[in-house]
Amino acid sequence: NQNKPLDEEEADIGDENPVIDAPLTSSSGLSVGSWLLIFAIIDNSTDIIIRPLPNGLPKTVIPSHYELFIDATHVEQNVFTGIVDIDLQINEMINEIILNSVDLNITKTEYQQKKTNSYLLDGSVEYDKVYEQVTIKFIQPINAGNGRLHMEFIGVINDQPQGFYRTKYKSQICAFTQFEPANARRAFPCFDEPSLKAKFTICIRAPKHLTTLSNMPIKSQQNDTDQACIHEFDTTPIIATYSVAYVIGAHDFVAIYAANNELIYRHD
């Protein structure tokens, strides 16, 4: 049950948690004095029902790869910052890019046209809270072809199980993602529709004393300061935005179980 408190022996996230395409993988050593079980219900007999808002995203812009950097060093203050670079295929000349974003403050936008290596700076940002979309408008047109959209943003780590959220386990702060069915847009601006799949390269800056997990194995770790560490993970296969996952917290081990309680994956 998703409402079960986390101060019990197990944190049972429940039937509404997303199917995980790849196991969460630890990027640091074990913490001391606490443990946490993460359950993922993996049941191929259950279809994911997604009811998109009436105003879907235009199909003139197709993402292929995200480079996502999340700075969660202030996780205990319920705030995070991020940078996302999205490789795009533009199918026709446009002067705006529409994607999904909820409760994020986008502070910088930039588009690079790869064919000419030219930059369109400081696109204006318009938010549509009804359709959970953001429109980035540029003065100059964007030609058809490949390009890269750069965005910098600020977000809040909320206390509801959607987007990037936090909870407590034995007084320890734990931050999770819950992106199913359409909540990745609460953690980073993205094309948050199941048909718009892409590869993801995720990099997370987090407090050094906490364990950082994501879909893929760790690629590199670098101490950024005395208190923070940067964790870069291998690039995912092509997945939907709702399958992206990362966790920051004090974990002694992580386990993933199927619906029949069969242990699929464990890290300790």
C-alpha cells in the first residue's frame, strides 16, 4: 500500500509503482545503521494505462537522447537544481519547441543547430499549467535537422509520491523518483509521452554520505567537495520517460521483487 509509513521494517511502495526497465544500481559504499527495501511490482500481465491530456505534444520534434544532471546536494532543504541537454530531430522549420514541465522554474534555454553549429540564445519561456507544458520561443526559426536543446532549471522535492519526492526512514532523509504514468515532467523538462522514448545519461551530485542509485551501473564517481560527490551512470537503452529512476538516501541494501515475491535483484 503506497500510504504505508516508512518507519516500519519494510517500505512497501505498492502496486502503483512503475515497472523498472533496469535494476537500480548503487554508486557508493554502504551506509551504517539503517536499511531500506525498495519493491518494484513487475507484472507483464498488467498493461500500463496512460490517459494523456487532450493537448498532446507536436510530433515535429522527436527526442533521441537526454543528458540529465541533477544537483541534489540540498536534498534536506527540499530543493534541487538541474541541467538537461536533449538531442532532437526537427522534422520541419519551427520557431518554438513545446515539451512538458510542471512546477519547475526554467532559468536558461539555448538551442544549438548541429548542421551550422549555430546557437539560438535565450528563448522565451511560456508555461501552460492546464496542459502541463512549456513553450520555448526563439526569435529566429529553427531549421529542420538535428539539434540540441539546453535547459537549466530549479525544482522542489515534494512530499507526495510523484516526480522527485522525499520521505523519512528512521529519521533518515530518502529522495525517490516516481515518474509513472506522466510525472517525469515534475523532475526535469522533457517530452513526457510514452511514445517519445530516448536514451538517458544521468549524472547526480549528492551528499557524499548518502548512497545514490539509478537505472544503470555507475560509470564514474568524483568527489566535488568535502561534502558532495558526482555520480555518473552508464547510458540507458531506449526507454520511456516514466521508466527513468534515481534514488538518494541512506541504504544498506536495495532489493527488487516481482509480484510473486521472487527476488529479482539485490545490491549489498
